[in-house]
Amino acid sequence: MWQPVLMIDGFILSILGLSMFLPAGLDMYDSGAEWSPFLNAALATLFIGISLFLANRNKIERLSLRQGYLITVFSWVTVAVFSSIPFVLTKTVPDITSAFFESVSGVTATGATIMTDVEILPRSILLWRSMLNGLGGIGIVIFAIAMLPFLGIGGMQMFERESSDTTDKLMPKFIDVAKWILAVYLSLVTLCAISLYFCGMGRFDALNHALSAVATAGFSTKNDSIAYFNSASIEMVLSLFMVLGALPMTFYIILFKKHEMDPLRLSQIKYFLTSVCVFSLILALYLSLSNHIHFLKALRLSSFNVIAVITTTGLSSADYLDWGVWTAVFFTLLSLHGGCIGSTTGSIKVMRWQALKSYFHKVLLSSIEPNRVIPVKIGEVSISEKAISSVFVYIMSFLASIAVVAVLLNFLGYDFTTSVTAAVSSVTNTGPGAAKAISASGNFAFFSIPAKYILCFAMILGRLEIMTVLAVLTKSFWKK
């Protein structure tokens, strides 16, 4: 069972090792040195990756469901481990646990950081953090997916484990889908970086924030995040690309190839965009009336920060905890929303909330008219009872995971608010939480070593959509 898992994981690690040469080059350029710690990390990662690939290389006739789960979970963990090596070798973190935390936060596109002052970090480390965001946003497993057809299998099963979008069979060969998705993703990052540059952001900052925005991740090169720039045009550009990153990647392929739009996909996009507008307007009115802020300024503040949280990006143009207790609760609930299924966002995601809302509507009408047949619909598409059951199981598992993580953190001595908000921000992959210590103006450095490992597990759990990880942890999974 392990041979294809180790072979594909070796391929992924090889890709990761090659990517380390970019920050290595920047490090040597900035320092004027002939060698960089990134080169040590790259060579070590390449050696392990190529060794695993060659030692287990074999044409795979069939990939079982268990192997699909194992490849997904195992690759995310090993990528997080090896991508933490540059943090250790450059001595930019106090310990190995902190390096692993920063790495996990990057590859899961969470954006929570243990760095207390990112502005003193070398540009190579800042670039590496952003690259981890970029890799995490699209899912580094996509490299393995692109490789699977070459090995003799289609790879669609693997893609479903990563993106949860089971409706994206647009082309007969999945490698074509993977190439298109990667092309779309890189195009969005490029357009975002160019737009930010023309809005006055430096080239280096523009690239880093473009990777963060499109990946809906959250790492910034500034301690004050986007508030540092104090630019309405920069906020507008980032808002646009955070929203674009929160839409299904295959949506752009459909537009480009002029295929007929899937009603289910179109419905969740409309619902998501409507939610963004409604929540932004509600918060703007609240800020305008309670904090006596001009409505247009309030709308600027609310729209950017609502988009950042609802897309689980975690960038910020202000510390919303300064706006009152109500906004802390508001943003905590908002982080449970998420973007569209098939996007780079985390959390529960729009389509599941649509299904839940439709089911509640059915129950409510059935209590009034018991004999009436009421289908559960998302838009104009009817949803099966099996699908509804899976949505309920997923949402309950998601909320239960948050509760368990919060209880564990509370048991370690952290107060109730910090424990709950840290659990929510980690499992939803939002990053900053609605407690002052871990808000946009705080960080996660104060957590103990056990707490950091709990939060790392929570971030991976949320990124791989709960059930994938839980399935691997069950006893029945390992039975022959």
C-alpha cells in the first residue's frame, strides 16, 4: 500500500526542493554571499524526494481509496516538515516547533504567524513564507495529480480529496484540468502583482501580497498588514483578487472555453457574492452609526475586512476588535462562512450552507404542510438525501473539531476567548482571530509547544476538510 504513496510524496518533495532555489538566489543576491542556508535545505529536500521517488518508482495500475487518502494527508505533513527547514537553518525562529508552526500555517494557507516583527526578516524568508502561501493555496498535491496520468491513472479521485469539488470533470484527461487550473492561478497572481505595483506598492511587496491574496492565505511583509500602506486603491485591488481566489478555479476555465455554466456552480457564486455585499453593508452601517465614521470610509473598512475574513485570507486594513465587542462575534461567525467549493479558501464553504438553509426551509414548510413534497434545492438543482446527510456530518464534525481544539487549549491554561478564537481561526484556516492576543495586531508566538502542535493539527485538519484526516486516524482504515 505504501509504495505509490512514497513515490508520489517523493515527487512532491522534489518539487518543493526545486522551489527553494528561488529564495536561495534572493538570499545570495541580498547578502552577497556565495552560499545560502536555503541551498542546504533545497539539496536535503531534493535528496530525500528523489530517493523516495526512485526507490518506489513503479507504474501504478490502480490507486485505492485508502492510498488516495494516505497520499493527501502524508504529503501535506511531509511538505510542512521539509518546508520548515529554511526557518531553522536561517535562525529566524526560536525553535523547531515554531518553524513547523510557521510552515504549516503557510502550506495550509492559514496565515497565522509566530513572527513578532516580520519587517526585520530577510527578504528571502519573506518570499519563502509567501511561496508557501502560494503552494498551499492551489494545493501542492496538484503537482502529484498532474503526474498521476503519466503513471497510468487518472487522478480525479486525488483531486476530490484536495478541493472537494466533484463536479469539475471538464476534460477527458485530468492532466489538462491540472494544467488549466495552474495557468489560471498563476495568471491571477501575475495580474494582482502588476495591479498592486501600479497602485504604488513596491515590486517585492506586490509579489508577496499577490501570492497571499489569490491563495486566500494571509502572510504579509508588514507588521500592520495592509494597514501599513493606507491606500484605498491597494485595498480595492486586494479585495478583488481575494474574491477571485474564493471562486472555483474551474469557473475561469469554463468562461475561457465557453462551456455552458453548471447551475450548481453558478448558484454558489451568486450566493457568495451576495453574502459579501450584504455583510459588508451591515458592518458599514454599524460603523457609521455607532463609531460616527463617514459612511464611505466605513464601507471601505468593512468591505476589505469582511472579504479578508469570509475568504479566510486573514489580511487586515484595521484591527476590527477596536470597533467593539459585537464585531468580534461578527467576524468569528463570518470566518465559518468560507468561499466557494473548488476555490483556494478554507472553512465550511458556501454550498454546504446553501444545502443546510434549503433543508431547514423544507423542514419548516413540512411542519405546516406535512403531506407536501418539498425537494431540497441549491438554486434550481435538487440535492439528494445522501448529500444532505454528508453535509450535516461534515458541519457537525467541523464544529466538533473546533470545540475539541478549544477545550484542549483551555486545558493548557489559555482563557476561554483565546482558546475558542484560536481554534476557530486554525480549523477555518483564517489566521488572525477575534481575541486581542491573536488579532491582526497580535501573533501566535506566546503559545506553548504543546499548544502550537495542537494548532498545527487543527490547521491541517481544516485544510484537508476534516473527514480526510479523521478517516486516516480510524482503526478500520488500517484493517486489511
